[in-house]
Amino acid sequence: MTFSHWSLIPALLLAGLTDAGKVELKAPTTQAFERYIQAAEAKLDQRVGTPAFLWVDGDPARRLRAQRGDVVAAPVSAQGDIEVPDGLVHDWVGAMFVPGANLEKIIAMFEDYDNAKNIYKPEVMDSKTVERDGQRFKVYMRLLKKQVVTVVLNTTHEVEYVPVDRTRWFSRSHSSRIAEVENAGKSSERELPPGQDHGFLWRLNSYWRFEERDGGVYVECQAISLTRNVPTGLGWLINPIIRSLPRQSLENTLQSARKAGLKLVP
């Protein structure tokens, strides 16, 4: 395919993603995601308070890479994509290390959702704390997903932070609303009804682990999301978007958090 042909891909994809390309989130898809989440959370709960608290400790080479400044990421199940009825569950875990940091400042940074739009830009276009009750938060974020086409999403999340002991915390973030935005930034901007859109992101849960040791703070995230499956005929275009964005988003988030965390080090 020549360069001129490749330049037509965004137009072709947009042509395919008209109203005819929209899909509906169905009950069996949601139910399958919830079953997956229940099993995943049970496994995470079992690791709290054990030597297996951090995923990065499962492989010395993985931990060494994180200590050297890399963001390390891997699929939790299969290749990171699990087929469910009319959808795909994406499950990835990643880790990074902030040398010289202390846990209190790192937790405070993560809880500052009004500033998330500055830490995680351009992927987080806007953010704010809607409500706070102790260590429980209701958070709004406008997300930008971009690969071949640009997708903007208005999202709301319920987040809780839990201290395990003096050196370890974990948090859970469950999306409570995700709405795709058409014509974002234009006078004709509007939200599509949640679950009646192009299916690029229907659910997003994030499970964070924080541990201070080895002269810094380890930060991990397991991100589990739900999208549409790959439609017949548009698979060659949509497949790369659906399957590569979850890992890219996780890696970008951890890289941005590490950069912001390093600024907190004296």
C-alpha cells in the first residue's frame, strides 16, 4: 500500500463508523464483564498482606527493569484480550518505580484529581474531584483515545484508597459512566447515550498498588476494560485500535505518573 493509500485510512474508518457502525452494549456482555471482575478482584484480595502484594516481585528481572526506570507491562490473561459475548475484556498489568519518593507524597499526588489533567495530558483532557468522603472519591475525567481516529469520552469513576500498613496502600477505581462524545470541541458537540456508541470503551476498572521500599516507591496498575468485539469487514481497521489501546494507555499512564512522581523528590 502506498503512502497515498495509507493517508485514506482515517477517512475510510470514519466512513465505516457512521450510525451504521454503532453498536449497543448488551446485558450478556455486561454480565460477562462483571463475572470476570469478580474473579479478578478475588485474586487481588488474596494477595493483600502477603509477599505477593506486588506483581513486579514475581520476576527479579521485571523488578530490576522497573528500578532502572522502565515501565514494565504484560497481559494478565492470554494476550490481554478475552472474548465475551459481543465484546472483549482487556486485562493488562504494569509497574514502575519512583526512586527517592515517599509513599505519603505519591498517594497525595494520585488523589489530586483536579491536577490529573496536567499529569496525564493529552490522554486526560479534563479532570476534577466531584465528591470526596475520606478516602472515597467520585471523579470526572474527559479522556482522549487516539490511534488512526480520535475518540473522546466523558467518564465518571468511583475510587477508594486503602492503607494496608505503614509502607503499602492499594486503590480501586470503577467506572460508573462512560459516554462517547461526538464532534468534541465543536458547537455541535454531543454525548452519545452510554452503551449506544462505537464501543471503543464501555467499562474501565483500575487496581493500583503502592509500596515504599528499596529507596523509593513502587507503583503498579492492573487495568481491566471492556470494548466491543471486532466487527466483520472492519476488522483490519478496528482490530489495531481495540487491541493495542489498552496496553498503550496503561504504559502512558504509568510513564506520566513516574515523571510527576520524580518532581516530588527533593
